[in-house]
Amino acid sequence: MQLEQTYAGTFPDLAVQAHPDIPAQSRVSWVNEPLAQDLGLDAEWLASAEGLKWLTGQKEAEPGEDAGSSYALAYSGFQFGHLSPVLGDGRAHLIGELPVADAHTPDILSHRVDLHLKGSGRTPFSRPGSDGKAPLSAVWREVIIGEFFAAMNVPTSRALAVIETGETVRRRSPLPEPAAIVVRVASSHIRVGTFQYAQMNMPIDQRKRLVDYALERHFPHLKTQEHALEESSSALTLLQAVAEKQADLVAQWMGLGFIHGVLNTDNVLVSGESIDFGPCAFVDEFRMNAVFSSIDRQGRYAFGNQPGITQWNLARFAESLLDLMAENPNDAVDDATAVLAAFDERFQERWVQIFAAKLGVSVENISTAHREQLKTFIGQTLTLLEKHSLDFTEFFYTLTHTPEQISLLSGEDSAEELMDWLSELMEFRGVTGTAEAVSRSLMEGANPLYIPRNMRVDAALREVEKGNSEPVERLLDALRQPMTRRDGLEDLETAPDNSRFFTSFCGT
């Protein structure tokens, strides 16, 4: 199937031709069959020698056919609060865009996804000394997190395939690790950092074009409204749309106890999808200030900081668009400030909805007063979890299926307080008119049993380094059906006792 390059072709300043390094001994060792099917691809063919060439952009052109080119994408980024004017794909290559919707309308930008390699060698954006490669363990981490998010309906990039290259790299220790490449699929790889780079390096007409391209690709409904957008308002419309997507996404992360770990502006997609899972982790024993990333020494991206950091990232996004939003700078600042305030409102609304579902409380017809009470109760619930060092996922799963056992999750000294909390929850369900069947349905859709528990994932990754893929495949099987308890997977239901001391690394 022929891939396209509308982004690279339209914005040459943002895409530099770069050829991936695919060693001769490379092989496709895993294909994401459900994703391949969704994309209209033959998984068996993808695993073949011809499939490998196609996935890596090595396919030879037929007579009269354009073989195409691969690209390294340019972007900037505020990394831990400090601007890096030039980042870009230093170990990744955009292979092309795959049309995935109505074959009769292939020119519609929203009907496509990016195929993107990560760990595929050096590019013009590589840092000095970088080999551009990735260890097999980091590649499988991308697979695991993406598949869990997909199962939980969290917008996310996903791995289509794993390519083992036969090489070795050194990352976590002096010992060599097997290297690999992940074939990543995303709606696009346009980031907040893309617009920051454009502001510093591109003329205003091209920046306006970039805004329109992003709207058409990710928010086509906003481009086809009855009242066509004025050019000056397109940037504001994009900012509003991205802010809403990011508010929804971070609220979903919080509902699963997820910590991204490196929430820099170069890791924020305008599509609102999750991306880059190097140092990410999940909270086991609940702590609002939980941090696991080895590079987040100040706790900037701690669990509870993610909404505020996302709003900060959006403020940087707004700064890159101000001169496109309005002729009067003061008007542009006022408009951007209103969007940032609306982000907080949107996040709070989605956060309440998500945790209400986890608690089995319907908010469909809830009054304003009861909504405020519910918001307070959610905060008290999280405080209770932290006070008694309760496991976030286990607590909500127990509430869903065996609420009478809530008091058994901690020591005797906390049993009475937990039962009082449960009584208050039951009263609140009654006040809001939440029927028992509705309550059960809400919780069953919101509270997984299996999550990518940090040390369980790490143990599986250490095995895959040794050539044993069975633990990873077993973990994937659980995470693709995270609500359903199955015999033989009991060890994946809980975290080891020392899980709070887990440390995550960037890996790639």
C-alpha cells in the first residue's frame, strides 16, 4: 500500500529527509494483529520480508511509482521548564501517512495515520554521541502502555510492530542489551513543540498554513462549520480544541493512576493522544506526589502536578500562536487567558465525571450543589487512600466487586474509618438517585483489575532481554482485557511490597 507524505511535502522546514538504519539481519518479531486489522493491513504480510521493507520505508519503487522518502521531524520543547530551541527526531523517522478511512476520499487529511519508527538510527537532529538506537525492553514498554490505553479507551499512539535488529546497545547498565525498533502509529506527530519551532523559524504565512493543516487533520468538524473560520481566528480555534483534548486526556490518566514522567512540550501532541512512554509509571500505593522517573529529580511531573503542568504547556502553546490569533496583542492575550481558564474548568469537570464513575455515582442529572459535594468527597477519598497507603487500583476494583471487603485492604486501625467512608458513599449514591445497577455498570467500566504495574512490567522486560517473550505476551493478554479476572494471572493483580521504590528510566 502506497504511503503519503502530506505533512513533509507541505512543510519542508519541519521535515528533513533522513534514512533509517535498518541492519540486514533485522526481522519483524511481533505484529499487533488487532491494530493491523483496524488499519486494513495483513498481519502475516507485515511479518514477511516484504512487510519489513514496507514498514521501514525500504520498499523499492515499481516502474513509474515514487518510492517516497522518510523524514526526521523538527520541533522545539520546554524540557523541565527550560526551552530547547531545536530538538527534533534524533532517533526516529516518519515513514509516511497511511490512509485508513473511506478509499473514495483519500485526500481528506483526517483519514490517515502516521507510521513512525523509533530507535531507527541517527538523524540530523541527533545529539552528539547518540547512536539513535533503542533497547528491546524500551520498545516493548511502548507496546505495553499503548495497548493498555487502547483497551481503556484512552487516546494513544500504539505500536504496530516490533523489529529486532540483531544489534546491541548499552543503556541501563554496562551490559549490552538487544536493540529493536518500534513501528509507532499516531494520528500525527504534530506537537506543541512543533509550533514553538515554527514560531522561531518559519514565516507567518507558513505558520498560518500549519494551523489550518492541524485543524483539518485533527479537528475537521471545526473547519466545516457553517460559518467558515476567519484566518485570524483559526489559531484561537486550534488552541481551544487542543486545550479541551488535553484536559480530557489528563483527566483519564489521573483516573488510572498514570504518571507520564516527562511531560515536556515536545511530548504533547495536538491530537490529544498519549505519546512517549519511556519513564512513565502507574501509582500502586497511592501518593499524590508520586514520582518514579529517574530524571524528574524535583518532582515537576509528579502524579498530582500533571493538570497544572499541562496547563503550563498550553500557555507555552498559546505564546507560539499569539501573533496569529488577533491583530491587537492585548486581545490575543485576553483570548488565550480565557482558553487557559476554560482548560481548568474542563479538566475539573472531566475529573469529577471519571472519579464519579469509579465511585459508582451517576452525574447525569446531578445538581450543582451535589456536584460540589461530590468533588469534595472525591478529594477526601484520595486523601483516605494516601493516609492508609492503599493500592489505587485494588481499592477501586474491590469497591466494584466486593465493597464489603474494603475494610480488609488495610490494618485494623483503619477498618472503622473505611467503613464509615463506604457508608457515606452509599448515602451519596442515594441522594443522587443512582440505582444499584447503574452504579455497578459505571464502576465496571472504569475500574480495571489489571494495569501495567511497574515492577511486573519491569520483570517481563528483563525476561524479553534474555529472549523469553512469554511473560510480556502474558501481560499483554491481561491488559487487553483489563476488567476480566482470569485464573493463572493472580500475580498481575497486585504490586510487590517494594513497588514504591521502583524507578523508571527513559530507555530509548
